[in-house]
Amino acid sequence: MIFLELAKSRRSIRSFKSDDIPEQLITLLLTAIQQSPSAGNCQSWHVHVIQDKGVIQRIRKEACKQAFIATAPLLIVVSADIKLSEVRYKKRGRELYCIQDTAAAIQNMLLCAEDLGLGACWCGHFGEKEISEILNLEKDMRPVAVIPVGYPKNEGSRTGRRTIEEFTTFI
């Protein structure tokens, strides 16, 4: 698929079929994350791949009760590994670069999911402390996104986009 077509076709999917995701496709999603750009090549992300329905339900409860999260057969939680950026970039690595790295990794994974015919939704509204406890994250890990993944029940709707002129300043 041509990149811009892929970027334009991606939607946030909130309705999933119950079919399990084959391990090969999960590996491809993780490979997309692995190949993401990062500040100083720190690769400051950590990924939890969750298929356990009990854990998915617990996370859903801490994700502002977004019910659709629990309908996905797979949940991917991407966390910033703060210490990997902080060692090299100090405060800026801790406060910014690790989040940027993680965001790039998430976008790569979302585009890969679309290319594989999977649906996903980047959810950032959740209790960080509670998700950290559920996943037993170390203190230098910060959960950035909870991403339900599955085969979409429907295409999802396209949201409006600002015009290029609205978000661009040429100097």
C-alpha cells in the first residue's frame, strides 16, 4: 500500500470481532515498534502484549470504563522506559524524549495494524498509577497508551481533519 493511502485509511476502531490474532501478526506489530525512530536510538519503550481476559477487564476498569477495550482479543500497552532516555539526555530525556519515542513506536504499530487488516485504537485516558500496578511496572516506566487490537467489525468513521493551512506556518 502506498504510504499516504495507508495513513488516510487508518481509523480508530472500537468494535472488534472475537477472532484471536495469530502470533505471526503480533510479531509483525512488534517488529513495527522495533523499527521505530527514537532520540539517540535509545528505543525507550516497553510493550506488554495482553491476551488474558481477566487482565484486559482490569485494565478496562482503569481506562475510564471504555467498554470497547474489553471486546478486543488483544491489548497492547506501550510504556515509556524513562531510564533509557534519562541516562543519555537527563531531564529532557526523562520528560520529553521517552514520550516522543513511545509515540513514534505507537504510530508505527497503528499503521502496521491497518496494513495487516487489523483495527486498533490509541487510548490515552486511563489511570497511570492503576495501570502501572496491574502490570507491575517499575518506577521508571510510564504507561503511555492502552491499545485494543483486533479484526474490525466495521470500518469505523473518518473524523474531520484541519486543513494544511490551519496547522502550517511557512517562514
